[in-house]
Amino acid sequence: MALVYCVANQKGGVGKTTTVVNVGDYLTLRGYSVLVVDVDPQANATSSLGMREKGEGSPGSDRLTIYEVLINERPIGHAIRTTRRPRLHVVPSAPALAGAEVELVGLLGREMRLRRALAPILHYYDYILIDTPPSLGLLTVNALTASRNGVIIPVQCEYLALEGLSHLLHTIDLVRQHLNPQLKVAGVVLTMYDSRTRLSQEVVQEVRKFFQAGEVFQTIVPRNVRLSEAPSFGETIFTYAPESTGAMAYAALAEELLARAPQPVRERGGI
Ligand SMILES: Nc1ncnc2c1ncn2[C@@H]1O[C@H](COP(=O)(O)OP(=O)(O)OP(=O)(O)O)[C@@H](O)[C@H]1O
Ligand SMILES: [Mg+2]
């Protein structure tokens, strides 16, 4: 039975996609099977995993994306693609998803669609990681509702890092009350830390004060240019620069997640 997490923060550019892709890849290196589900219309996780084939997801293409899964209730199994990594699969996003936020409003069970879509495939993966857009609209609410094991919140070590976090935590509370009673903060991860600046150090202290003990991952992801270069080659940090500080940080973060999480239960026919 897969453990399901989403990575969310309505602030843009804080490291959500980088976290999904690299934690996901590291978990496959540790022998787990992982499905990345991209519910961001920007499709950055999709392209980071080398998935931007010509015509994919465009009208006339018979390859399904998360859009058809959420809006037309097409089976998610038909949207799953393989990647270069044998145990790493992805449900791609597509630009059409930008309209889904509005289209979902009128649909039955609009907040539950992703959770329902994932139910039949939970047995086939150890981990399902959902990448979300920088907003708290229905796409992110779907991701939070589907996240049986919690939400991972990346916080960038920069000015106003805590801004908006109360709003995010309030949304998490509402989803817990009304849609997903199991929802919890699986952990807050500090990203883009620059040890040369006092500001970075201050943000770490502030964030550790703001959250309860144990809620913030010990691992801090440093600013590392290799992490920003890897996606343009369709690679993760572990193939692009396995010796980099970025790779070491994401390995340590994934190990912390493994240590905190209940172990995934392998059932029939995992990949
Ligand atoms: N630790 C890091 N060091 C250096 N660059 C990073 C790091 N983490 C992420 N980046 C880069 O910063 C940018 C934003 O990161 P990313 O796309 O992961 O954020 P995001 O929260 O998913 O953004 P969005 O809200 O737009 O989806 C990207 O160009 C990424 O490559
Ligand atoms: Mg992103």
C-alpha cells in the first residue's frame, strides 16, 4: 500500500518540484517504487523527469494526462508513463490543467477526485508523491485530500519566508476537518540555504520557532547550482551530480522521511 504525500506551499519557487523529483528518485535508488503525480499546470515535474515529448497531452494525442483523470474521470492507470528510472513512474501534467481549476468548480466531488483516482493503484507503488501548483485552489486541495500520509512543506530561506504559512496551515486544517481526517504536516523542509548569509540562519531559527519540535526536518537543503541545472537535462540530481551538496541533502532528506514514515506494505504485484 503506497504512502501518499504531497509537497505544497502556495508561494512560488520555494523548491516544491525540486523536492518531489529528487526525493522520488532517491527512493527508487533505495529500491522503492515511486509514482510522481504532477498536478501543476506548469508541468515542471513532468519535464524535469524528461517527459516533454512532442504532442504529448495536446488535442488529438491519445496519451492521457492528469487533466483527463481529474476532469473526465479517466482511469489514472492510462495516464501513467515510465521514465528512465525503472521504478519511477509519472502521471504527467499538461497546459490544459490551467483551466481545470475553473472546470472542477462545477463537478461532483470536486475536491475528492484525485484521492478517488489514486485508490485503485495504491497497491502498485511504495510511494506516491504529488507536486502542486503555487496556489491554494482546487488542484492543491485535491492533492491535500489525496495525501493519506501528510504534506511536506518546503520553505525557502529568504526574506518573508514565513509569510503565507498561516494561510497554508489554515487550509490544511480545513481539509483535515472536512475532507481528509488523516492529513498532517509530514515535515517542513528548509530550502536554498546559503550559509554565507545571516538571513538564511535567521530564517532557520524563525521557522524552528514557528513550528512544533520535530515538525521541521533536520536536513536543510543548501542553495546548489547543480540542483537548478539538472532539470534542463531531464535528469535528477542523482544522475546529474551525485557528488554535489544538493544530492547529499536530498538523500539525507529522503532518509529522514523513510525513518519517520511507517514502512510501505508491499502487496500483490508491485512494480
Ligand atoms: N536548493 C536549490 N539550490 C539552487 N536552486 C534551486 C534549489 N531548489 C530549487 N532551485 C531552483 O529554483 C527554482 C524554483 O524551484 P522549484 O521549481 O523546485 O520551486 P517550486 O516551488 O516548484 O516552484 P513553483 O511554485 O513555480 O512550482 C528552479 O529553477 C529550481 O531549479
Ligand atoms: Mg513547481
